[in-house]
Amino acid sequence: MFAVEEINGHPNLLPNLTLGFHLYNAYHSDARTLESSLRWLSGQGQLIPNYSCRGEEKPVAIIGGATSALSVQMGTLLELYKYPQVIYGPFDPILSDKSQFPSLYQMAPRDSSLHKGMVRLMTHFQWTWVALVTVDDLRGEKFLQELTLEMANYGVCVSFTEKIPVSERRHAESQVPFMPRIMASTSRVIFIHGDTDSLMILRYSQFPFLPNWKVWVTTFYWDITMRPQYIDGYNFNGTLTFSHLTSDIPGFKPFLGTVSPAKYSEDLVLREFWHSAFRCTDELEKLKHEGCSTNASLDTLPLRYFDMTMSDLSYIIYNGVYAVAWALHEMLMRKLEKGSMVEGESWVPHPWQLHSFLRNLQFNNSAGDQVFMDEKRNPEAQYNILNYVTFNIDAEALVKVGQFSPKAEPGKDFTINKEAIVWGWSGSKIPCAMCSENCGPGFRQTPLEGEPMCCFNCSLCPEGEISNQMNMKHCVTCPEDEYPNKERSQCLAKVVIFLNVSEPLGVTLICVAFSFSLLTALVLWVFVKFRDTPIVKANNRALSYTLLISLIFCFLCSLLFVGRPSSVSCLLRQTTFGIVFTVAVASILAKTIMVVLAFRLTIPGSRGRMWVQSRVSNSVVIICSGIQVTLCGVWLGIAPPFPDTDTHSEPGHIIIGCNEGSVIAFYSVLGYMGFLALCSFTVAFLARNLPDTFNEAKLITFSMLVFCSVWVSFLPTYQSTKGKAMVVVEIFSILASSAGLLGCIFIPKCWVILLRPDSNTQERIRNKVDSRGKDNI
């Protein structure tokens, strides 16, 4: 009505011509649609196929087809007469096939991205378990395929799918009503893609009350305000609707304010609507109360009866009327240009003549939007997201809460105001649509066998891994320099550990090492000072000096193990330790051999006396130490030690230590040193019964027993510890074994030298030997 009145008042559009229209009901039924089409073709009289009872009125186009099914039903009949049919229903790619439907023109924009907008809404609210309802036709099937594929790409699952019959006849043939099945689905969020028929069929669904604990998401074709009267609006409160983004048509709301049965007295449809909307109980002319007055205004009606804003369908119908008007206008202008029209001649074109003008028609409507009749040039739809809110039984509103623009740049294509949404039964709380409870940080989703991917259990992340977000499918491993907290929800920086010089244990070991080295130096000073006394001379002074000096270095080499490891310290640690200890053990071995030889080769003038000379003992020390030096040289040449970090042995710590490089070389050095110690122990043990005034076999035996005990216990302890504890074990073994050698061999001699000088004389030694000789005889 608005479009026709606006066109008739337009000074430059169809001048001197008046546009009119007839209104026919499609009844949302295949049979009634064909009946209305035949009645329109035949006129108001009897339905006679291929015959028209019309007088001067000759319609040239049809604007209709709220659904694809109705469009096809009308098109099948109207195509016989080549009537242009302008479709205002949802865009259907099937109807674009001009070989099948050459007279159909779709005005609606393409909904090729609607499924993407719906999935964006799902992911925004983290809905992963939703029900889908669509119309049971090819268009609904195609949309369902596109939507489910897009949902799968974003990890959203379909809990339930229902197809609504496209006609009341097919619904009547259904054995089980579909609404109870929809309401029984486990999902709290239901996405509906359909048309006006889809909601109207609720009238026949045998389910008069819809519980309001569901959230509905619909398209604009599923007009929520057009519901059966017995279905309360509260049941749909909180519904979200994807509506086409359109411009406001100037003058439409003022026009609605002027509409009344008094102005359009011959409009029976308006009269019936007025009677129903304002709840009149008698014929309109006899009513006296204000509610049924012909002067009442439509803007006082609740949304369930009338929407004062131009709906998407109305906007398309408005453009459709103008499209027919512009096509007629161009046809008229061309006829006038050719001069084939006589002044005063009645001009009514044949319907088939409009096709050539409609196919390529494009114009700007009064809102400034460009309209194309060529379906290939139809723009892709943009959407407003509306929230249906019910305040009370007669107060409803559609509030814009978001927008989806497929062609916009990423990040700006989808916007929504969560705070502005009313969710109906859940108020401001966003409804949860998930098959399983959320997995919090520290947990990961474990799929359930035979269930969709959205159904899962929550499992704690494995050791060394975390999940710092909700519903993570996989836990992630922390970087090597970080470790998981107890909740396994975040990575914490690992503490770097090594035997630090500044910590109490490091200071204690350094003090012990320096103390023992000073004590050894003091013993060396005593031996040098009293070098001419019998007890010092009798035990090979050169070997004693060599042993004491090597022990000083043994104590000091433990300092290489304290502090942050470096390339130099790692190279010197084990090699220095191995060489100085080998010198010490080789000196003890040489001492032991010399004692045994001194007591076995006692015949004067014997050629065996040459083996008790000092150069023999020196050769033993040099040869034994040279072998160890060679082993260390090979070790450093092939696979030398180097600084290394261990991030796995101790949770929460990064251990900085020295990697031994070649394990075989490391244990070869230790093994060779142990072999020398075992030889010294064996020889000393065999010589333990020799007169102890002239030899130190018993002292060496006991010292080697201590030495071997320390290093035998060192090996398993060293292997079972990690980090700085391993370093402490080795330092303790170095200090303990060195202290054992010092204490067992030299402390008793210092006792005699310093505190029993009377026992350290030649006469006392000779008397002791004589007494022993007599005892032996």
C-alpha cells in the first residue's frame, strides 16, 4: 500500500498512470496456493481455467512467494501465461535456474554467508552442543550441509537435527509431532533456519506450550512475532534473530500512523485485521469504545500484532513494487520515444513484454540503496543480530545487539554486545550449550569412544605439560627453562642450581679444603725441618715429600668443583683430580714396594740391592703417573668434558654441571687410580708383619683401607645423585680419602717427631731391633 501510494504520487515515475494492486491469500498450502492463483487469473467469479472474467483490469506482474515452495507452486501455473513473478521470499539458488523458472525474479539478497555468521555466534558464546532445525526441502538441506561443515571446522557438534515439513499436509502425515522431539533434545540452544510457514505449522504441532528454558536462534524469515495466539511470547523471550541489514525507508512510519479502516473503507483485509488486533467483539461500525475506534493508531499495538518498523520481507516487497513500476516506466518511455502511442490511448502492456525490461533493471530506492534485478549481481546479505525481549504479555521489543558483515575486514566482521542481551529464562547469564562440563586449566579433553568430539572427559595433564585455557584438547610442554606448577595450569621459571661459592655448603667445603691443605703443608714443613731424624730418613724422604705435595693439591683440586661450571673448570676438574691422586697413590705404592724390597734383599753385596735405590721409586711414580696423564690426554683429545644443563632430573630446577664427555674415559681414569690403590693395599697388607720401626706397612695398609672404602662407596652414591648433590659427593670423597691418607700415614709420625723425640733416635731404634731379634730367635 505504501509503495503504490508513493509511486502514484511520484511526479516523474509513470506520469499520467495510476498503479493498483489486488491482494490474495496463499494460505501456506499447496492446494490453496494453486486455488488463489487460478482465482487471480480468472477474476473474482467462477474458477475457469484459461478464461478471465476481468474487465478493464489487466494485471501485468505478481509479487509473492514468501517461501520457495509457494513460489514453485505459483510459478508452475503462472509460467503458462509468462507472468513475471517477483519473489520476496528467501533467496534460493534453485530458483535462479532460468531454464526451469524463466519468469521468476528473486529480490532478496544472497544468504551465502548466513551459516558463517551463525557459527561465529556459536564460537563467540562457546556453544559447542547445539540443535539444528531446518525446513524439509532442498534449500534447507543445502543450508544444513553448509552449516554442519562450518561447525565441524570450528569444533561445534550437532546434538539433534529436525526437519520441519513445508506444508500442513505433509505435517499431518507425520506420525510423531516434531516439537516434542525438539524440546526433548539435550541442547539448550536451538538454531532454526526456516520461513514463515515453519512457525505457523506450530499451530498443528500438538504441543501448545513451549517451555522457556531453551534459547532460540532464528533467521529473519522465521518471523517470531507471527506466532499462534495461544503460544505465549515468554516462551521465545531471549531469542536471537539474524535480520538483513537494511536502510530505513523515509515516510513509512508516518504513513502507518495514518492507516485506519476509515481511510481505507473498501479494504476488507484491513477491517478484519483491525477487528482482530484491537480485540473487537462486534462489527466495527457498531463499536463505541475507544479500543475499537477507527481512529486508533497502529503504534499502540504490541509487537505480536504489528511491527511499526519495516521488516525484511516488507523492505523486499517495497523494492519489488518499485521494480515493476520502473519496468513499466521504461517500457512507456520507449513507446513514447518511438511515437507509436496515440495521445489519449489506453496503454496496458502484455505481461510477457516486461521480461526484457526486468532482467537488466537496476535503480536506487528512496533510502539510497541500489537494487538489482539481475540475480547474479545481487549483493551478499549483511545482518543485524536482534534480541527478542518480552517485558510482559503486551510489551515486546526487538533490540539490536550485534552485526555480521561478511565482506568486512577480519576482526570487524562480527560484533556483539553481550551485556545488552536478555537471555529469557537465564536473565543476563549466558546459557551453556556443551555436551560435557568445561575442562579447566590443568586438564585436557579426553574423547569418549563412540561419542561426538564435543563429548569428553577431563584428564589431568601429564607430567611436564600444562593447559592454561579452558577446554584444551591437548596439553603443551613447558619450555626447557620452565616447569609446570602443581595445578599444571602455567609454566614457572626454573631455578638455576649449582654448588655456589656463596651458599653455606659451598663455604664449608672451601674452608675444609683450605684447612686440610694448610695442615698438609704444616706436616710437610715438619718433615723438612726434621729431615735428618731416623723416622723421616727411614721412610724415603723424597717419596714422603712427593706424597705430601700431591695431597696438598688433592685438597685444593676440590675447589674446582665449587662455583658455576665453565669450560675451563670442566676441563680441569676430573683431569686434575685424576692426575694428583694418581701421583699420591703411586707414591704410596712406591713406598710399599721399597719397604718390601728393603726387608727381602738383606744379603750384603747382593745384586738385588740395586732395586732399593731412590731412582727405582722415582721411576715407579713417574711411570704410574705418566700412564694416567696419557689417559687424560686421550680423554681431552677425543671427548673432553664441557658445561651442560640438565632440565629434567629435578622438577623446577635447571642443573648446571659438567658433562663428562666420554663416560668410558672418566671411569677408565677412576678405574686406573683404583687399580693402583688396590695394588698398594695388597702389597702393604702382605708386608704388615715386618718390623714397624723401619717401615710404615701397617700405616699404609690402614690408609689404603680407608682410601678404598671411600671410593668404593663413592661409585654407587655418585650414580644415584643428581645436580649439586653429585658434586658434593665427589668433593666429600676427595677430602675424605685425602684426609685418610694424611691422617693414617703422617699424623702418627708427626706425633713421634714432635711429642716423642726420645723415640726418634738411632740408639732407641737399634735397641728395639736387638730386642726383636732375640725374640725371634
